[in-house]
Amino acid sequence: MKNILILISIALLCANLFAQTYGIEMKYLEPNMTYAVQRLNTPNGQAVLVKIEGNETFIVKEWDGQIAKTKDEIYPILKSSLASSSEYEKAMNDTVDFLEKMKGKFLYSHDECFRLSGMDKFDCHDRESCVLAAFSTPISLTVVNADGFWQAMLDFKNQDAALLAELNGLENELSAGSIDVSESNSAKIYSRMQKIDGLEQTLDSHPFFLDGSDEGCGFGGDKVCYDFCPSQNWSKSRQEFLVLQTRWENAKTILGQMSAQDERASNIEANTLQWLEYTKNRDGIWAAELAGVQTKKNELDVGIAQVEYEKINDAPLLQEYVFWVLKIGQAERLAQDGQFYNAIKLTKNIANESDKISLNVNSDLQARENISIKLSNIKLTLQKMPTTFEPRAQIEQEYVNLSAQTNGVVDAASLQGLIYRSDALEQKALVAYAQSQLNILPQTNASTNGENANAPAQDIFSTIINALMGAINSVFGGK
């Protein structure tokens, strides 16, 4: 019995690990899908944002295992997750604790400096009032006549007051910020902390606090150093303060995205409805995609058969076609395994690839047809050319050789070369035919006929052109 309980415990542990590894989102996905998840922290627990093809598609709530289908469900999840990722609450608590300690040090320094200078009993606002305050205590009485002391008292009082105002301001902003988690409150707190840091650094180097060990206070130094009362030792606390300040800056940046969450929630809602619609109709969607690919296959089958019928040897085309057909089988197997999404995605790629194959098929067939038309034109031109015309024999021999090369199986790679040769021979035959009709041979150019010899060059050129056009019309117009 004990062993059985151990086995049950192990099974439950494995099931739990499986859920943690693969996630609750798997019941809404298909096997072997490529997707990414982002965990969202909310007051109710964690939710999982599923991204398919880089698009935020749907959110699964781990506390009830259901998809958040409406914007009213999605938006609060996004908002609370953003607040959580900003670590606003932790920054708030840590800053409140730090401020309490910081204010304690400030008040101790404030009270001691005011007590020792007499400013706790008498106001210090000009020379007379500051000297009067200093004369009220034994310690300040001994230094009141020192050069610049009463000015140092007044300067300390003003700096101290400014810092106290900023500390109180920070305290109020932290109180208000604890109610409303927002970019605005984060920005206010961050800005206030920047001011406090600046004031603290200035006050930390005040003559009241500097002693002989500080830089510039020794013999020949350029600073006034009274070592009069205890400072806050800001330099020792500042690093912790700057860390907090950086955290508020990060919170401000992250919460700055809050205004975009409304539109983001709308997009996720639309994607969620689309995904749920797909899961409901995927059998039909797959059938339609497969039917479309089968139609393209039937069309390509005819084209490939025509290429073979026209005796075109295009090994790369046939190889591409065979691999393309194999992909259709691969898509069908994916669908049989329940991987409809991957199968549909593959069929879309297959459909796009069929267009490329079809272009190659048409290119081969068009090239073959062009060669046949040109050879037919050359044959017709030769038939109308006088058998006694000298260039005819050479052109006819070239025609016979070219025809022999195109009558059998032709490699697709040589089609363009054959088009070029047949085109050149066609032009050569037309020019020869025109010459035969004009009887313009090298020896006729040396005619001694006075009338022809004196004919303007332009008239001769026009005669040749007209004869050439007439020859072309005679050849092709008489088909």
C-alpha cells in the first residue's frame, strides 16, 4: 500500500511538472505548433498570453483555465500585469521605508544645527538677527565673529528649509501614489527624488559640516570648514537612494505604456475571436485549402505533360515539381495527425510555389512555340525564294541543320539559344528574299546604265525599303 501511495505521488508530481512545462494554454493549441508565451501577473493569479506568428493571440486565465474572450476581461489583466512588471508597489514600500530613515537623520541634523547655532530660539534672516541667534549659545558665540559664519547660518537655514519642503513633498506624493498606480505619479516621485538628491549633495558640503579631514579644508585649502554640527552623511546613503530613483524611472517608463493597453486589449479580443472561430471551423478550412492545392496540381499535371509532349528536357523543373507534390502529401499527413494549423500554413506556401512552377512551364512551352513559328516562317520564305538565287542554298542548309536540332528532345537550357539562332536565320532569309525580288546582287551595284547611275541615293534607298516590305508582305500575306 505504501508503494502504491508513493507511485501516486510521483504521478501527481509529474503531472504538475508537465502542466508547468507545457502550460494550460496547450488545450487551446494544436500539436507541434510554434508559439511563445508571456506570463502576466494579476491580483487573481497568473494568466498566460499566447503569441502565434508573433501576434498576441489570446490570454488563458490560470485561475479558471478559460480564455479571456472580451475586452472587459482582457484589459484589466493587461493593466494589472503592467503595474506588476513595473514593480511599482515594491518601489513604493521601499521608498517609504527609506524616507522614514532619511527624514530621521535629517531631523536629527536639523535639530542639532539649529540648537547649536541658536536658530531654534531666534530667527535668522539678516546679519543682526543671525548674530543675535549665535550669541545665544556658548558654542556659536565662540565662532560668530569668524569670517562668513553668520552668512553660513543663513545659507544653512535656507538650504535646510528647501530640503525639508522637498522631503515633505515626497512624503505627500508617496501617499497619493499608493492609491493610484500611474505613470504620472511615478514621474512626480522620480522628479522629486532628483531634486532631493541635488539639495542633499549641496547641503552635504556645507561649511557647517566640513572638517579638517575634508578636501580643501586643510592648510592652504580654499574652503571654509567649521565642523560645527553633525551632517546626515548623505554620501553614505546616496547609493541606496539612487537605486530607488532608478526603479521609479523604470516604473515611469513601463507605466507609460498604460495608455496603449486599451487598443492592445481590442486587438487581442479580435485575434481571440478569430482564433476561436478557426478552431471551430478548421476541418472546413483545411478541406478548402487542400481542394485549392489539388486544383493547382491538376493544372500543373497538364502543363508538365505538355512539356514532355513537346520534347523538352527540363530536369530542374521536373525535380521542383516532384518535390512540390511531396509537400502536398506532407501537408495531408500533418492534418491526419491533428496539426491543422501547420498543414494549412504549408498548403499556403505550396500554393505560392505552384505559381513559380507554372511560370517555368509556360516559359518552356512559349520558347518551344516561338522556335516552331520562326522555323515555319523560314520554310515559307525559302519556298517563295527563286531556286536559282545563290544565297538560298546556304540559308536552306542552315534551316535543315536548325530543324534537325529542334526535331528531337531539346534541353530547356538550350531553348533561348535556339530562339536567338532561329530569329537571326529568319531575318537573314527575309533580307535574301527581298534581294531576290529586287535582283540586287553585288554585280548590279556596278551598273553602267546612265539613268540608274545618276539616280539620287535617296530614291535607291526608298526603292530597296519598299521592295523589302513588299517581300515580307508577300511571304506572310500569302500564307
